[in-house]
Amino acid sequence: MQSLERNVVIIGAGPSGLRAARKLKAAGLTVAVLEARSRVGGRTWSDTVDGAFLEIGGQWISPDQEALSELVEELGLETFPRYREGESVYIGSDRRAVRYSGEMFPVAESTAKEMERLIELLDALTAQTDPAAPWTHPQARELDTVSFSQWLRSQSQDEEACNNIGLFVAGGMLTKPAHSFSVLQALLMAASAGSFSNLVDENFILDRRVAGGMQQVSERMAAELGDDVVLNAPVRTLRWSDGPEGTSVTAEADGVTVTARYAIMAVPPNLYSRVSFDPPLPRRQHQMHQHQSLGLVIKVHAVYATPFWREAGLSGTCFGAHELVQEVYDNTNHGDPRGTLVGFVSDEKADAMFELSAGERKTAILESIAGYLGEQALAPEVYYESDWGSEEWTRGAYAASYDLGGLHRYGPDQLAPVGPIYWSCSDLAAEGYQHVDGAVRMGALTAERIIARFED
């Protein structure tokens, strides 16, 4: 058993934990980062599958994500834009594939007007929402106790408009059914991106990628930290004290024990319960964590000999709120002559897919993609499904959100330290909430809070 003494012990070697470690070390403090997996990166992960390079986890950067953009540049990484030339494809409630250009789906004029009106309403509510404190919204309790689905239908009788607006937050972001989270939770998602209009603009949200994969952000930070990062070391017990003589914490992990002044839990809230805390966390923490959960999504990768959709004048961007695969994008790697599509099967649709055999699931998903882009989509050279819900040290995707009523009830306490223990992850971020940018911001913020305590 290896024994280490450090100023700060960090649980989780994803972007948030590593960013915190990097900043703490730059301030002259000693750190140890304990990671349960055999790799760094958390929910960012790249791998080569059957000869194809795939970004299995988080991958995109939007223009507002300045913290991530600055870090990418500082680490010497390059980015490239998502391919978006040509027409997109939309499948509405009539199940017909229609090519279109511009931002608005090719729906009936009345539906288009309803969608625009709903976006305006949500933009107005978002403008009143502080992403760092959405519970301070003047209607916080009212908005947090009504589901997003119910609210949309209270505002509009156009079902297609409601489904399309719901898609961007439910399947597209929180990966939960729109009836399972509140309007306030949807407003937090929008406020974290600057507006609801930004949230529904895929050219804004899915702007750029890191050449060689987003996981490199974590890999390069970990390389700087060297032996201060310990892999294959899941933390089993966190013993802590906070008395007149000061704070202390001991992290007991597989193969290593770290004694420190402070600890950072840099993992999603659904994993806090994987650690035994001694003494136990306060009642408020126990209750709060039970109201936070990750969604469920299958990220589908299909690699073809060529990006055949481009030859047909298509961008590869496809939407269909009623379809099994609700979103499809061109995810071709920088400089790769092959073509890669990425599609997403979310929430209840993902539930249904996991009831099928692997072969049946693959057939159903590819047939859905082919509904947008034609029969050539049925025969990829490489097919892979990212299933984060079954990943032992994640158990869902993309990030945690509260159930109905949970955000205004518990949100004010979600970042409150417990003695020497701090919380840091994209799930708790304001700007960049649920994105790598949020993880980076939270890592820096948490490090600053701890540095300030050493300076007191």
C-alpha cells in the first residue's frame, strides 16, 4: 500500500479534476489525483475501433466556451470546424424526409410561427435566469414544479412545435424525457449557453472539435502532473475532520492512501455514493444527491468509405423529434478521407433499443439514419455504440440534472463544501453546464476557493 501526503487530494482525473490540480500546483500546493479508471479524461474518451478513430465521449466546443478554448490553445492543441456545408434533412410527424436550408425546420407556416413564439418566450425567461443561481428566478418554485413538456403544451396547442422545441433540451441535452425535468432546469440549460436561441442553434452549440480528440485536453494536463496522477485507484473511503485544529482528510483507494488538508470530489453526483464518508455527510447532502441523476443516450458512430452525403449536397445534419435517431451530424475526422456520421438515441427510445439484441438494435438504428440520408447509410464499414450508461465509473450521459422541484430546493447548497471536501464537475457548473467547458471552469473555480483558504 502506497502512502502519500499532499495539500489536496482530488478524486477523478477528468477535465475538472485535472484543471483543479494544475491550478493548485501552479500556486505552489502539492496534489494527488486518484482515478478509478485505467485512463484519464472522464466523460471525454477517444479510441480506435476496427481501424476507425472515434470520439466516444464529449467532443464539441461552442464559441461561448472561452475557458475550454483558452485551455485548448494553452495546451498546444488545434481545432477544426464541424462540416456543415449543404442542405440538412428534417423528418416531421408525417415521416417524410425533407431537405432544407437555414435555421428553421421546413414545417407548416403555423408551426414555424409557434416555434418562433416559444423560443421568444423561453429567451425572455432565460434572460431572467442566472446560470450560477437559477433558483433566484422570480418564478423559481413555479417553474421548477412544472415539467417542461407540460409547460410547452400549456403555451401552445401545436404538437409538432412542442416536440421540436422539447427535442433540443430533452433528447439533445439532458437526455431525459421532457416530462421528467422542470422548466427551470431547461432554463438553466439555456442560460448556460447564453440564450435559448443559442441552445437550438446546432451551428453554435456544435461548432468546433479538437484535432485528435477532446480527451487530449486531459491527457496533456495529466502528462504535466506526472506521478501525481494515480490510475486504477478507485477511492473507497474518505475520512475527514473539521475542528479547531484545522481540516484533514484521508482518501483510502485501491493500492494507495492519501492524507491531505482538503479533498475535491471531481466526479458526477451520481458517483458520490460510491465512496463511504467517515463521518457520514450531512443529511442535506444525502437528500440532494438522491435528486440528481444522469440521463441515458446511445451515441452511434457509423464510418463509411466516403462521406457519400456530401456528394448529394447534404451537410449530414438531420433532425426528427419523432424518429428513433433524433439527431445526426457529420462527424468526419480532420483530414480523414472516410466519412463518419454520429447519431443520438435518447431517453425512452434508448430504453427500447436496449430491449433488443445487439444485431436488432444495429439494424433499427441504421434504418433510422437511412430514413434521412438514403440506403447507403445501411452499410457502414465500422459501427459502434457509445453506451455510457453501462460504464462502471460514469453510469449515464451526458451529465446530472435534478428531478422535478429539485433545482430550486437543493441548488443553493450544491457547491457548499462539507468540512474539507469540495465538489467540482460539469454537472454543477453555471456557464458551460453539462459541457467540457463547464468542467474546466469548475476545476479552476474550486482550486481558487481552496487556494484562498491556504492564504487565510
